[in-house]
Amino acid sequence: MPYPHVLLSAAVSLDGYLDDTGPDRLLLSSPADFDRVDEVRASVDAILVGAGTIRADNPRLLVNDPGRRAARVAAGRPEYPLKVTVTATGDLDPDAKFWHTGGEKVVYTTETGARRAAGLGVAADVVALGPDLDWRRLLEHLHDVRGVRRLMVEGGGTIHTQLLRQGLADELQLVLAPLFVGDPKAPRLFGPGGYQAGRLRLLESRRIEDVVLMRYEPTAPGEGASAAAADRHWLRLACELAAECPLSRTAFSVGAVVVAADGTELARGHSREAGDPVAHAEEAALAKIDPADPRLPAATVYTSLEPCTRRASRPHPCAELILRAGVRRVVTAWREPDTFVAAADGTGMLRGAGVAVVVLPEYEEAAKAPNAHLLA
């Protein structure tokens, strides 16, 4: 199911702490960076913090600039983004500023937590996710029921850690403040545990007064049938490659990218690449990789259209080429229509051979766009 774009936002000391252990909140950002955060808040549909952050910091989570609020209203949006909190236990402070400022609020919790939260009388919708907190169900609900397309997550460290470890964060906006905390009892941004492999991609590095903003996005593909945030990046790239194909009246325009488990791009290709009138995207990409490359079995093939199972131009269809290469995971945007081949079902063929196939239908329109002349 589609999820919102999940943006993690945090400021840390040089030694990686979110705060100290004093009674007052440690201000890590500069005035100019607080204004940048206000701008980001104005751009999103919802802001999320954990219940622990509400208890510790008592935040209001507002868009403070009147001009930005007016621009939201002029665009037909609520004056303030939806405010969201998450609690496993339902332990909420009904007197916190979170409940008494801004616009609509929603609480995501467990079945047990929902019973407790309902008795507190907080002005919010309370949504029980089941016996345990389930981040994927939470994000699906925000997307499908609340219409959230961009979600800003402002803490705390446990929330950030869980979203990153599960591959659900699309972007990390990290501000580095020029000071040290040095107290092992102080809260840190990220906790221990198993994170996704590979390096994050640096999108931006910017000085803002005496702090530095760094924007990163993950690169490592998901595992098995579960989609990770990086899968959306790579599939979007495959759809963009499809737009580079020379137009044809007898074949689809398709883009493909092959990515190693650590997020390293191994190769990319698109239909009719390099003047070959019958080249397919997956075929073109795989041809650029040494068949003995040990990274292939754990790699993911991203293709804007599901791999073909039959073709007249060459003896081996792309689904077969993927199986021969040993790749065990494919992410695609669009199931092949019957335009040229009836009941092609590359997804079914690959799954039948034990390959994990993830279909992200939210990218179907982008995959269809270069093929509009064939679908009219």
C-alpha cells in the first residue's frame, strides 16, 4: 500500500545527543534554523512525535509564521498540519500544549493503549493498530484515511530509530550543533540495532549560522516482499529512464535499474538503448554486469513494467534473464497489459520461481506516461 513521504527531522550535538539531562530543553538549533524548521512544517501534511517527546518537551508543533499559515489556507489546506502522536501504552498528558494548540490531532496506539487514551478525554481521534504498534499500518492509515502525502517526524530518538531500522524513512534532515553534551544518561538520536546496509546518499549540506544542515536519503533496497523507502527512489528512477526510450509503435518504453543490497547501483538500461531497436530495459541493464558478480543474487531489479515472459525479437524474455542472473527480488510499477502479448504475467512467472516481486502501483502512471501513444 502507498505510504506518505516520511521525513525525519532532528538536531544533535557533535557527540550525537538530542538533549542533556537538565530540567530545561537544550536548544541545539540556531534562530535561522528554527525558521527553516517552521518552513518545512508549513510544507507537510502532518507532524508526528512520540508520546515520550510530548511528556519531555511539551511541544506545540505549530507553523509559527502567519504568512506561511495564510499560504496554506489560500492553497485549500488546513491552517496547521495534522498533529500525530504514537503511544504503546496510552500514557498521555491531557494538559500538554500538544492538545490545546493547532488543528486536528490523532493518536495511534495499541488496543490496550486505546482503552486508556479514551478515558483521558484528549481532543483527538484515537486509532488502535492492534495488539502491537505497527508502523506500516500506521503509515497506510495516514495515507489512505487522513490523506497525508508528506509526514514530518520530529522525534524522539526511539521513533527515528524504529522508522530507519524498518526502512520506512524517505529522508533524514539532520542539523549538527557546535557543542558537546558528554552525558551518557542523555538521550541520543539513534539507538543500537540492525539498520539497513549501505551508505545514505547526501542530498544537501548547508551552513545555517553556526549549525550545519545535512539531508540524506537511504539507498539500500528492501528485503523480500516488504517495500523500503529506497525502493521508491530506485523505481522512480526506472520510470524516468523509460522516458529516454526512442518511441516505438510496436514495443513499450521501459526503464530498469539493478541495485546491490548495500544500495550500490550496478547498472541501468532502457528499451531500444544504444540504437538497438529490439533491446529490452532489463536485458540492457543486466548485459552491463559481469554474470559472476557475487552481488547479483542479493540485488534488486527495478523495472517500470513487469519483466516480459514472451518475446518475438530474441529467444530469452527478460523474466528468464533475471532468473539466469540469479536475482531473487524485483520491484515494478506496472503489470503488462495485453497490448502486444495476452496474459503475459511476468510477476506470476517470477514468483513461481521463488523470486520476491513487489508491485508499487503508485508509480503506474509514471510508467505509463512514455507509453501514452500505445494506450490511447
